[in-house]
Amino acid sequence: MLRWLAAYAASATGDSVYYLALTWAATRSGGAVQAGVVMAVSAVPRALLMLGGGVLADRLGPRRVVIGTDAARAAVVLGLAAWLWLAAPGLWLLAAAALVFGALDAVFMPAVGALPPRIAPPGQLARIQGLRGLAGRGAAVVGAPLAGAAVALGGPAAAFAAAGALFAAGLPLLLALRVSPLPPAPQQDRAGRGGFPAELAGGLRHVRRHPVLGPLVAVVAVSDLGFVGPLGVGLALLADARGWGATGLGWVLAGFAAGSGAASLLLAVRGRLPRAGLVMCGALLAGSAAIAGLALVAHLAAAVAVAAAVGVLTGVSGSLCGALLQTAADPAHLGRVTSLATFVSLGLAPLSFPLTGAAVGLWGTAPVFAASAAVCAAGAVLGLARGPLRRAELPG
């Protein structure tokens, strides 16, 4: 478990360095619009290929897929660094690298999410989710200054080299992982029987028919549509409207990160919370109310405190959601289940970004935050209304 956690931390830090370097290089080569296009080029294949990545994880095994895609990501980024050292960067080169990296990410992410149940007992999955959250927060804290220092010392090429080295550093740890075999079960559709379409359809059927997984994925889809917009775009518009400026926005985001980190630490220490389904939905419902409250506070200190509450509540809810997904899913479908949950979260929820910005321009921050909170709360109510999810427990 610690090997997987260290490899995940190295990979997450590499992601942070890579994306900052990519944004900086694209901005210097073209401008803000061109940088946005390059980042979109990376996001599109990740969204389109995510479900197929889950099929690959189930067909080939998550460990093998993680090792292969991590090695490929390291090669792509290190190759980009070498090219930039030899020649001036061009947008076409950055866009091509972003396209390949996004496609690899679509395969890498479901496999990473499917690994914990294969390397740890069921009773440890909530603790792993907490440790994973802490590793992700630490990667964000370390990655940004590391990327900035690398760019300052050697330009984007140095930052890409640092990212590639971090991806490569996790490979020995992944190679040393011991993965438990899949338990035999009659409902498993063994890989290779019907090709990609049939295997993907089998995974979707598994989620749709499962009394816990179906409602759980629906909760993720609905709640993230209400959560991502205010936290991704709305906070910047709120800070501007309140006159807090970039510094104030940074403090609010820091409050949210601190709260989310505290939630991850709680689960890492406790390892298990009783009545996980009920606690997950209740924390999400309370977090929705806190999101609405963000737009009602006038003072920066109060906004930081409310943002910390949002981080704690949504952090607990998100970690329990991940642990329930991994314990409820049939092991043979886990890659596809993970890819579907990731797709509805990272692929569909960002569609709320332009809608949130346009709505704030028309009606202001308070009504938009309230509407977003209502959407997020609808996801929690949907979960509470389904008995199997409400009564779901994590293994002891």
C-alpha cells in the first residue's frame, strides 16, 4: 500500500509540474487564447477515451496498465523537454504532446483508481482514500513551486524534465507492487469475450443494475455539476465582486484546501466511518448549504472559514464515495466503474464552467451560488432517497 501511495504522490506531483509548464510554454509561444486551446486539446481525448480506459484496466489488469501508461507519459514529457532544449517551442509541438498525454491519461486514471482493492483489504479502502487525498494535496503544494523554480532556472524544458523524472520515479515502486488475483465469481464477464463494445456495455449494465453503484454514480454526476462551477470559476468572480483581489482568492482557496486536507487526514487516521452511505449524503447536503453561504459573507475571514467548511464536508463525502465505489463494485468491473465515475466528474462537470460565468454576469454571485448549491443538494437528496445507498456500510 505504501509503495502505491508513494508512486501516486510522485505521479500527482509530476502532473502538477507538467500542467503548469504546459500552460507557461503555450502562453509564451502564443498567448492566453492559444494556451487555452492547448489545454483543451489535452482535455478532449481524456474525456472521450476515459470509458475505454476502464475497459483496458479490467482486460489487462490495473497494475500492468498503470505501469505501461506511466512509462509512456514519462517518455512523452522527457521527449518534449529534449526537443525544447534543442529548438524553440512551437504551438503545434505543445498541442501534439498535450493530445498524446491526454489520451494516456484517459487510460492511466481508471487503472490508478482500480488498484487499491487489489493491493489492500476491503477494511483499509477508506484509509487509502484519505491517504490518497493527502497525497494529492501535498502534490499541489509541492508541484507549483517546483515547476516555478524549474522554469526560472531552465525554462519550460527544465520543468518538463522535472515532470518526466517524477513520472519515471514511480515506476520502480509500481513494479514492486504485489497485486492480489481476482476472486472467481459467476457474474464476472472475463475480458476478451465480446470485444470493447460488449465489455463496456457490460460495465455500464453492472452499474445500472447494482443497488448501490447506480445511485452512487448518479449522486456524483448531479452533485459535481453543482459543485465544480462555483469552486472552479465562481470563486474568482466572487473575489472580484467583493474586492478581495487575487490575494483574497488565494486565501479562500487555501481555506478550502485546508478543510479538504483535514477530511483526508480524518479518514487516514480513522480508517472507517460507520454508516458510510448516510454520512456521505449528509456531509454532501451540509456542504451544499455551505456553498450557498460563500456568496452571502462579506468579509474575507468569514469566507475563508466557510470555504474550509466546504472543504471538510465535501472532502468527507468524496472520500467515502470513492471507498464505497471500490467496495461495492465487482472486482472484474472495477476499472469500468472507476472510469465511469471519473468521466461524469472530470468529463461532464466542467461543462458548468461557461454556464457559471455567464450566469454570474447576468444575475450576480448570490443567486448563482444558491442555484449551484441546490443542484449539489439534489445529488445528496437523490442518494438519501435510495435505501441501499443510504444504508451502505464499509467493511470493518
